[in-house]
Amino acid sequence: MTVHRRERRLIERHFAGRQDPDGEQEMRRHLGECESCSAYYNRHAVLARLDPAAPRAQERLAAGLGFANRASSPLALLTWAVAPVAAALILVAWLRQGAVDRQFASRGTGHPDRPALVAYRASLQPPTPLGSVMTPGEELAFAYENPGGYRHLMVVGVDDRGKLYWFHPDPDVTGAALPITGGPGRVELPEAIRHAYGDGSLRILGLFSHEPLTVSRVAGLIDRSGCTGLRIPLPGVACTELTVLVERPNRP
């Protein structure tokens, strides 16, 4: 098996919170093509959740977007230098926590393998999770959770007038959905994107699929109903939805 040393150094920089935007994009492109490095990334994601001193997903996202102070955590840098006994203890803790998580998911949502889309207001310092209200012209960044192993993702917004706002992919660059990795943990997408939104409700859809989707196929199917209107024309696609109110700030 070929070990991609450069790409694995980029993964380590990401989890240490010291990544730069160019390295983040290079890492993401490679993860979509390499199962071995994707597994390496996912192992880091598991350990990052267990290490209280490791940079959180929000901090890693900020660093990859070029917003954050790149001071790294010593524990994050030493994560993969732990002794074998310590590594075994971490693995046992992870397996036990995974069992608890699976029980909670099966009793709660009933969909332990359902994917999730997470949005951040990247214009703020530091970037903060998207709440229920945002202002026009803000930059948004995204992450996803994909325990079910879907292979492709599209992220698109639709306002209450039916206007579409494409986040991933950029139709001016490619019409194809993004290749994504599956497994535990949260994966940040590499870019922050700005649109001139109109006032009112904005639905942000994450379309997770096993087969590649295209902008030309999907664009005509999306309307103000969001995920509800896609259940019949896109069977087999998992649609997740975030709703936010876009409104201009009050001025004195």
C-alpha cells in the first residue's frame, strides 16, 4: 500500500489546527480519491473527539479558511505518538462510546446512519454555527457527517421566491456533485461562500447520494418546499435541511 506522506502531514496539520487554505483544499481533494488516507483522517477524528485539549471542529474549520490563530495544541501534536497501551485504552473508550451512541441513536431518531449538514457563519470572528437568523451577504461554510457512507454531496439554498443559491458544487466550475468520505466524525468542506441573499426564509439543502448527481438534473426539481418536494423525483437521495431567516440588521 502506498503511503501518501505529504497528504498525511496535511491531515495532521488539520487536526492540530495549523492548516492553511491551500493545504486544506489539497487535503480535501485527496480524501475524495484515497480510501487509505480517508481512514487515516477518520482515526484522527475519533481521537480528536476523545482529547479535550484538541482543537474542536469549529477551530479546525476556521484555520482551514485562514481565519484562525494557528497556535497548535501540544496534545494534538502528540496524539499519534502515544504509547501502545495508551492507544489501546483510547480504542476501548471509543468502542464503548460508539455503543452508547448507537443505542441513543436507535432509541432517539431511529436513523443512526442518517447524514447531517452543518453550516457556519464564516464572516464572524471566529466562525460560529448557523442559527435561526443571518444577514444578507454573509459568507457561509459547511461540514457534513456521513455515517451511512454516501459517496456524493450537493449543498444548495432556495429562498421563499424559489431562487437557488449554489454552494457545492460551483456551477461555474463544474456541474458534478462533490465526492465525499463516509465514516464517523465531521468533515469540513474547504471554502466559505458568499451570496447576495434576499430577505426572508432560506432553506439550505444537503443532498447525499450514492450515485453522482448533476446541477442540470437537480436544479429544475428544487422549489420552495425544500426536501419535501424532492422525495419522489430523487428516490435514494438523503436530503437534509437547514432553515434560516435572512434579514437586514436594524439601523439607528
